[in-house]
Amino acid sequence: MAQAMKIAIIDDEKDMRQSISQWLALSGYDTETFASAEDALKGLGPDYPGIVVSDIKMPGMDGMQFLRKLKGVDSTLPVIMITGHGDVPMAVEAMRMGAYDFLEKPFNPDRMTELAKKATNARRLTLDNRALRRELSDGSAIMSKLIGSSPVMERLREDILDLGQADGHVLIEGETGTGKTLVAHALHAVGARANKRFVLISCGAFDEDSLTRRLFGPAEQDDPIPAIEEARGGTLVLEDIEALTPALQARLLTALNEQGTPAETRVVAVSNLQNEGKTSEDVLRADLFYRLAALRVTVPPLRQRGEDILTLFTRLSEQFAEEYGCTAPELSAQEAAQVLQAPWPGNVRQLVNVAERAVLQNRRGTGTIASLLMADNAESETTMTTEGKPLKEFVEAFERMLIDNTMRRHKGSIVGVMEELQLPRRTLNEKMAKYGLQRQDYL
């Protein structure tokens, strides 16, 4: 559940701080007011769950001194400064010192709400990342997030601990839904940059012009700081690295070369190309690829994780059962075997969805695990796997096994198989013909 964000309002004028507080409260924020910077500092710690709105001109400690103090307490705390008419140069100086933004009196209340929304979203992300870093700062906590005792997961945790201490850039590869972003968080959290900025950009979510501005600038009004600057000294994660155009690849390479060795900012590139039968090396220019792939991590697909699959399914089912106020489904030996043998084309992300639907089915007292798995395994025929085979081969082998076992259990009863797998008669007939299964063989 998302943490509720607070807004601390500091202004020596009672009417002003009350009017700001009332407006932001009407917008759904939890506000608290202070008449002086000195009073506010007593209640603003390094993990303050919110943002600060402060006047610049105040008796005693003024807004600029207050900003310096706050940045010493928590350099990532968003501070919105309020300036009088004509004090724009002072506001610009505040921005240079690290203020999130500023408002010039008299300001539009809607503009304040808009800024507050952006700042609280940024703060929430910072606190979430910080909490994750703390959780991942020791080996036992890494295991609690990267669940599993299979050899491939043991190796993944070892890789994270080893590469987290290195300085080189990292390329993370793996099929969709395997948890590549969590691995990127973990690499940052266990390394020397754990207390520095962690900036994540999904390259596939922008058009070329917008991505250029987001990565390198120049920023337009209301744009965030260019990511290259924002992540300076920390970690910059680039998801969907294959979405970079040749021009952006060239700019990124230049930025990496300008950093020198060791790199001031570590770049962690995340690739999703494996699902398309290609590799990062196929689409990135060679010099950029070899810079980014100095260190590589491959996140294993779920089907390679053996008994981890049941461990994950059980834990997820229990979590969803608690959320929905019902009991978690208990898998029979047959259902456990089906879960273990499923190809899981969507990996952990698919397992989460199946576990939730299994809980809902159990609450209603209808449906089977087999029907969920059968319905969930429709996937593009061109999708490739970590093993270098078309995913279609895994899906078809599983479907054939599932139909074959179900036919044996129901002694060739088409109606029984249709009900258990929740397949229309025509679909079942087509799949039996496709896999060479004949009803008379089960009678």
C-alpha cells in the first residue's frame, strides 16, 4: 500500500500558511504548518514522508538558510520555495541550491497543487527506493526479495553481490516478467553507490524527442532534470535499452566516454530483446554494446527454477488470500505437478496473475488450476526462450501433456475433460487432432 504523503508548510504569515494548508488539504494532502524554519527543522528528519513548501523571506532563519539545512538533513527532500513578486533571481539561486521548484506570489493555487503532486510522487519513489536499498543491504534480505533456493537463484544472488561491488556498467538480460528491474535495484543497493541517486528510465515509453530531453536535456518548462545529471554519482537504469535510436546510442556513448574510468555514474541497461529472438548485440552499435556489457547478468526464466515455483505460488496465494479475506487454495499433488511443469511464458509476472485468479476461483468454489494454466499459455509463436528455442515448443509440449493426463484421468470422457480444462468442444477436438491424441486410446 502506498505511503500517505505529508506536506510541511513554513511561513511566518499565519494567513498565508493557513490558506496554503487549506487548499492542499482540499486537494487530498495531509498538511502540517510551522511559523518558523527553526520549528520546522525539529520535525523534519532524513526520512520525512513528504515534501516541504517554504517562504523565502522570513525573520530569523530565512528560506535560503532553511533550504541549506534541509539539504544537509536529506539531500533528496523536495522543497518548493515561495518568493515575493520580483524575487525571481533569488528563486533561481534556490533552484541551483537544490530546491525542487518555486512559486512567485501571487500564485495560482492549481499550479501549487500540480507542483505538489509531482514533488510527492518523486518523494514517494525516493522513499520506496531507499526502503528497498535498506532491505537489500544484507544477504538475508536479498534472499527475502529474490525468493528461491534453486541453483540458478543462488547463482543470481552471488552475481548481484559480486557485481554490486564493481564499478563497471552492467547489462541485465532475461525474458519478460523475470524480475530484471528488481535485480537492477539490488545491484545499486548492495554497492558503493547505495546512498546515491537511483534513476530509472523506461526508454520504450518515450518518443525520440521526449527521450532525448529526458536523458540529456535541454529540459523544457516542467520537465525533470535530465537523467544524466539527476543520476550523477549514482546509478542510471535504462530499461528497454534496445529502444534507443542510433542517434541516442551515439549520445549515450559520448556521455559514457566523457565520464572516464572508473565511471562517475553507473549505467545499468535492461534488455527485453530475448523475447524477440534477438540480442542487445544485434541492435546496439558495437562500441556502445561492449561498454554496457562490461558486466552481464542473465535473470533465469521461471521454468528453470524447479521447486522455487511452488514456493512462490504458495507465498503469493497466501498474500492474495489475506487481501481478499478468504483461504488460499491447497494444491493437490496433481495440481502441484501441473504448476511445476507449466512453461510459464510470462514468468513471475504470469505466476502472480495465476495465483491471484486461483484464490478468486477458490473463493467461488469453481475452476481448476489446469484451466488457468491452459488459458494463460497462449503466446506469440515467434517468442524465443533463454534456451534458444521457440516458446511455442514448451507451450505445446505442456498442452499435450495436460490434455493427455486429463483424458487418462477421465477415461476418455470428453465432457469431463472439457469441464476440467474449461475448453469448448471444438477447441479440445482441434488440440487433440494437433497433438495426435485419439479418444479411443483412453477408453
